[in-house]
Amino acid sequence: MRNYIYSIALLAVILVVAGACKKEAALTPSTGNIGYVLPQGNNSYDTTILNYYKKYGCYLLYKFTGKDTYWTPTGWKNAYTDTASVAHTGYVAQQATEAYVSKQLSLINKLWFSYYSDKFLKDFLPAKIMLSSTVDSGYIGFVSTPTFHTVLLTKAVAAWYNYDNICVNNARAVIDSMSARDSITYLGKVNLVFMQSIAGRNLANPTSDFASATNYAATVSSTAAQYAAGILFIYYNGPTAAKDWGMYMQAMVSTSETRLNKSTVATDATFSGILNATKDVNGVIRKRYNIIRNYFINTYNVDLQAIGNAADQ
């Protein structure tokens, strides 16, 4: 009798556990929309933003949280001073002043989007563009009084790339007083940051002829030797064909052909003179430059050098 009762009790326990497992298995994660809701408001420019999303798959957000822009899988990238008064580098972006979003969208279209084909923008725009009233780079400064310590200093920048988003500046009253020089500076910075984001998201995919033009297994121990080998990515930081592809893109959108061909010294670490024989002693840089420039012209109908010519005046 005891064994019978024990068996009945054990069966009951098994049935309860089985039922619990069955209920637990029925639980499924939410499959709802994990993106952002557009439009974000009822402004006339919300239609423009929605159309950009439909065309390129990129959210242009004028309402965003710190997590939306600062978070990455390796930590938050905002500049701040912690409770121990220790300064941390990064950047700070503030939401757009909504009254100026329409003007900022026009600025972005004129100085950024208009230089690229729809195919290029669809393939390379980040997931998010943060329409910001201010974007500041945060860096460490030093103060000696009353005691020596570090402080967080900031400098306004036109744009900043982080993980899956680019923050763009000037959605505020200052946009009404931008000079021609301000616009050129803005053009140069925003497009340079765009190229950096492409490389940072591992979308800089070199062609085989570009990659094979340089032997990355060879030992390179100086800036001059780096240029002689056709390498633009700094030699002591592990250059690869993909990293170089990104650097060539950055060189084109930030530097005019005139400056690229300018005579300079071989130890100059800027893009200036990279097509001149002083740096390009073997002609490899020019060969690789032509490969990548023609690739984007033929594949995307985009001349990256035209951006550098407009930005570097």
C-alpha cells in the first residue's frame, strides 16, 4: 500500500513538472518592431525623414536618448566626469532644436547626401543619423591649481561616428549664420566621418587587384617605407588591405587632388603629397588610388575625389 501511495505521489509530481515545463516552453520572446517609430512628430519635415528611411533604411532621429547614440557592445562612448572627478574621453551630442531640423536636413542633403548615388547611400549609410543641436568631442585637459588634476574639455565638431550611428551638428540657431567657409568645413568633416564609419563597420571591402598591389607580409619600419609600399594606414598599427581601402577613401573625400599631388617630405604623415613621387617613390599609391577611385565611379557612379576637391579649398 505504501509503495502504491508513493507511486501515485511520484506520478503527480512528474505530471506537475511536465505541465510546468510545457507552460515554460510556450513562452516566446516578443517579435514586435524593435526599431524606432517614424514619424517622431507631426512636423512637415517628418515626411522627408520617413522618405529617407524608406529609400535608404536609415533612421534620421531628432529625438533620441543617450543609449541610442552612446551605447556599443564594448561600453558607452560618451564623454563625462565620474563621481571621483576623473574625466573620460568620448563625445556629447544633444538633441536637435526642432525648429531647425528642416534647415539641418537641407544642409545634410546639400553637403552630404547629394555627393552620392542612392545605391551608395543605401549600401553605406549607418543605421541611425542623430540630428543634433550640438556635437562636442571630449578630451582630457590638465589643471595645476590648486592641485594637479585632469579635467574634461570639449570642442565642437560637425559630426561624430560611433558604432551604428553618426551624429551631425547645427540643428540650432547657428545654422542661420553659417558662412561659406563654415559650410566647406562642415562638408569636409561630415564626409570624412562618413568614410570612417564605413571602415569602422567593416564595409570597406577591397578588390583583389587593390589587395594584391601591396605585400602586407613584408616588414615596414618607417613612414617612408610605408608610402613606398603603397600603404596609407599607419605602418605600426597592423595595416591590412581593408584598413588601407578605408584610408584611401578618407584621403579622397578630405584632400584635393592639388594637395594630393603636392611635393612634400616622405616623413609627412598627412595625406598631402601621397601621389607625388617624393612619397610615392614606386608609383604604388597612385596605382591603388586609381583602382579605388574608378571602382566607386564604375560601381556606384560616385567620384569620391570630387568631395575632397570641394572640401579642401
